[in-house]
Amino acid sequence: MNLSLDAAEQMVTQAIPHARELGIEFVSLDGKRMTIKVEQQPHFIGNPDTKVVHGGLITTLLDSVSGIAVYVKTERFEPLATLDLRIDYLKPSAPDLPIYAEAECYKATSNVAFVRGQAHQGDRNDPIAHSVGSFMLSTKGHSMRQEAERELNNAAP
Amino acid sequence: MQLLDHIRAAQDNNDYNEIIRHIPYMDWLGIHLEKDPKDGLLAVLPFTERIIGNPLLPAIHGGVTGAFLESAAQMTIFAELGTEKLPKIVNITIDYLRSGRPQDTYAQGVVTRQGRRVANVRVDAWQDDRNHPIASAHTHFLIG
């Protein structure tokens, strides 16, 4: 099953309750590179003096976009589990500008997928964070997979 | 009031929830600290529907678990080192060990090394049994 643009967008904006809560928007799917973004909100702030967002928000964005990048690569809607995620915070976020997170799955074996990603605020060459993560593929049994597929098929217009 | 004033008040009163209440993101997630019956402080992430990442299981969003570990590590630095500056995260490496079930999650950190500028903090998160963590992280923070 191919992951259509609509399905990718649906997954980003609708299927994940916490992503909905943050107001994550789909930006683009460019080859295997998936990009999402959020507009800044007052409750994202991690330092009230400087208005820099909390690192945890960046973690959530990179975890989300990395997972979707795996689906883009494998073109299989199967439950996956994050094995590990490493994030380097390169510079503080600027207040008010939206935060973009992008990721690309550069290798998937039958069991594990490897993803790199970064977060920026409009200039891809000036990232605020960089990430590498690995994901375990097909983590649940058949019935679970069917259920996930049904869910996503229903979600996709 | 600047954050520094709240940090000083927290240090004076030995109540680090005072700091969390002024860090909007942590406060929004409902993160707070409780006294660990064994020793030190426990960070608590209360379960709410809005932190779900996988609605089928359901499971807590891995990003929120990561954010919780980072927050707990940050608060560990305040409590253990008595620092007056908000520690700045340099990096975090999270191992996901089990899926986070729809219930409250706990975390405790330990400063494994304190330098002049950098502190290393290890932190575990668990649900029912702290010997079966759902996630574990090591972090570096700038404290200078």
C-alpha cells in the first residue's frame, strides 16, 4: 500500500491525539523527506524570561515526524515503536516564528528503521535541533496491523 | 517577577513545584513533583487523553515521555545542585523500553557528573514498577 500525500497529512493532523493537541500541521513530503510544523503557543515556552520553547516540544515534533518518515520509506502501515531517539539542541528557538521539523528514513531493514531529522524556523541551513532515531517495525501481531490499516484507510479521504 | 526570583523562592522553601508553575510547557503537561517515599523527589506526569500518541493501544506519545524525562532531569539539577539558573539542555538520548500505558508516569533523575559548565543527568521513567522502566534517558545540561 502506498502512503498517499493525503494519508500522510491525515496521519499528521488527525490520527495522533497529542499531535492534534499541539496543532501540528503537514507541510510537505519531498521525496522521502517529511516536514511538519507548529505555530508557537504560549504553553510551549520552556523559559519564561526568553520565551524559548521547551526542549520537550522539539522532542515531540522530531519523534512524530521521524515515525511518519518511516511509514513514508516502508510504505507499510504497521505499528512501530521508537527504540531510541537522540536530540542535539543546537541553538535556542526564536519566539513567534513557527517551528518546522523534518525527517528522512535513510535505511529500513525488515526489523529496524533508521531516521535522521532536524528542526528549524524557516531556514533549513540554520537548524535549532538535530536528531537521530531508530524504530522497531511491525511491533504488534496481525490483528493489530489490520486494525491500524482499517483505521488509516477510514481516515484517508 | 523573573524566573530567577521563583527559583530562589523554590530553593529557599525547598519546593521546586514553584519553578514548574512558571515554566509554561511543564505546567501545561501537568508535570509536578512529589516527595519520594524512599528518597528525594519524584516527578509525576499525570495521564490525560491529550498526551496519547497511539490511540489504538492506547499509549502515551513517545515525545511526551521524552519531554517528561527532560523535565525531570532539569528539576533534578535544581534539587541536587541548588543552581539558580535554568539549566539549558544540550542533548538527550532516550531509550524507549516499554509502551507508556494510559496511566500516571513517574520519573527520577540522578546527577552522574557535575562539571563547572555541564551536568550529566540520568533519568528513568516508570509506571507501576520502578524496576520496569518504560523509558530511560541520559542528558547533558549547561549549568554555567
